[in-house]
Amino acid sequence: ALTFQNKNISRFAVVKEISEDLGVNKNYVYDLLELGYIKSFKVGNRYRILRSDYERFLNEYGGKNLPSYEWLRHEAYQHRHNDEINQFMIPYGTNYS
């Protein structure tokens, strides 16, 4: 079982702490959050991650190879780009006459 390096644990984890735990940079963690690998919610301009959701991620992906940073960046870009396109699309069959 994976454990937290920081034993002073609160109810929420923050991006910096997760990046240190996983040994990756913060941008990698932001991409994991954006793509739904780790559930989170945003408070102001900060992401808050419930420890239980982070532990679920560790149990699910612990010991497995995480996606490469390049692949994750590409997927996050595609995700953002598709959201930008979808906000301007009119559903098929909509009649505005």
C-alpha cells in the first residue's frame, strides 16, 4: 500500500503535495486532474483534492506506469480544444427559423 510522505495530513491534498508525492512536476498533476484521473474541485484559483480520491487514484494506478508526460499533455490539449469547439456547436436538428 502506498502512503503519504507528509504525515501531517489534512482532509484535502493540494497540487504541490501530490506532485512531490508522485515525483512529477505540477503541470503533470494539473493534466491528471483535467483528464479525470484524479477527481477534484476548484475553490477560487486552486484545485482541492479529497484525500479519499487521491488514495483511490494511488490504489488504482499504484505500481502501474503512468502515462508519459508528452502523451498526457497531448490529451489535455485535445480535451481543451474539443471543449472550445463544442461550446459553439449547434445540436443537429435544431431549428432556429
